[in-house]
Amino acid sequence: MGYTEILCQGLQKKTQDIVNVVALVSNTKLLLHKLRSDEDGYRLFIETVCLFFIEHGIDIPDMTAPYMQGTGRSCQQRDNITVDHHYHHDIFNDAIDLQIADLVGRFPEDTVELLVLCSCLDPRESFKAFHAENLCTLAEKFYPLDFSRQEVHTLRNELYHYGQDVVKHADFKNLSTVAELCRRLVETRKADVYPLVDRMIRLILTLPVSTASAERYFSTMSNVKSALRNKMDANFLRDCMMINIESILARKISIDRIIDLFIARKDQKVKLKEWMMI
């Protein structure tokens, strides 16, 4: 039952690759369907639960006993229903069905299709996933406000040239993310040669595959802007949140360097360093 846990941990990463998200979601759905239809999966789960009961001194129910429903009156009972049958079909299978339904709700077919089409720009394995027509479909179906019909036609021509130039160019080997591809296009000035491809890449980079970062920002804001700091202006709040969110990078900043920059900006009546040493 840890399949969804692995998916959740993957989506909670601060930055997540679109290709990995598609694979995680698809694999999780397949594993859950297999677990539901596989009798061995249920038996393994029950064995794990029994081991937990034994380890903690909990009584193990008799799985072959009749399952007593409601108040136990005979009119409320279903014929030939054992405890094992109840746990298997009314609890185990229902729990898996809820997880599958939740996945389908969070990742509907349109969303999965969008992510799959976006993965065509993945530069790994020498642009193995590159497909010009799929990227044109992406522009037409999901970004109609960013690409006119004429621009889609131009984009198709750019992608054909891009496939013969960038995809096979030595400067673009060994790239692992779309972000690295975007930077390399700028460095080699090929972003000027393929402006519509560059636009599509930048749109994909702004596509959120997880709400983890946004959730962290809201949590940080509630910690920073407390009741005692309620009058904090927007700029100061943004700066404080940035330091809190990027705490790992903030620890590497030299306080003395900040003081020197602050002093250099304007002469102070009180020498800041001398005041701090008192």
C-alpha cells in the first residue's frame, strides 16, 4: 500500500521533472490495479498486518469466522460472509478504489496528455522523446492564446530544423533537464534562431507539476507575518519569506558582507559594526 506514498514523496520535491511525474502517475495507477486484482497482494498485506499484531501483542481475529454486521441480529447478516471476505472486499478493495479515484481526479486524461506532450522536449538520451508533430499538437490544443495558427505553422518548420540542428548538435549532448536545454539555447544564441521553440520551452518551464512549493510559501507566510508583524509591508514580507524559504542558501550568506554593503550605501551616524560589538 506504499505505492501512493512514493508518488506523494516524488511530487513533494521542490522541483520535479515532468517526465518523471508522468512515469510516477502511470506506474502508480498500474500497480494499484494490479494489487486490487492480485490475490497474492492481499495475502501479503494480511501477513504483514498479522506480523505487526504479533509484534505488539494484539489479538489476531479469526479470519474464517462469520462476519457479524451491525448489532449482530440475524436479519442484518449476509449469508456466507467471513471476516476475511469483509476485510478483502469491503475494506482492502474499497481503499484501493478510493486511491485510484483520487489519482484519476487529480490527474485526468487531459492533464496526463499535456505532460506527455511536454515530455517531447526532454533532452535526455540524445532527445530520444523528441517529436515535432506532438509539440505542434501541444501548441494548438493547450496554448491557443500563445500561438496563433500562423505561428503554429511556423513552429512546425522551426521544429523540423531544430530536429536536424539542435537535436544532433554536440553542444546539446549530455543535457538532463528542460531547464538546462533552455539555458544552452540562450548561451549558443540558438534561441534567436528558433524563437517559437524557445517560447514553448519557457511555457513548459512555468508549468507546475506539483503544488508543494506553493504550499510551502503559504506556510512560510503564516510563520513570518504573525500578529505582532501584521503591519509589515509587501516588500519586507517578500524578502523575509525568501530568506525563510531558501534557508539553505541563506546560511551561506556572510553577515559581515551584508553589513559592509549596507555601510557602503550611505554614511551612518552610528558605526554599525562598532555598535554591534558593544
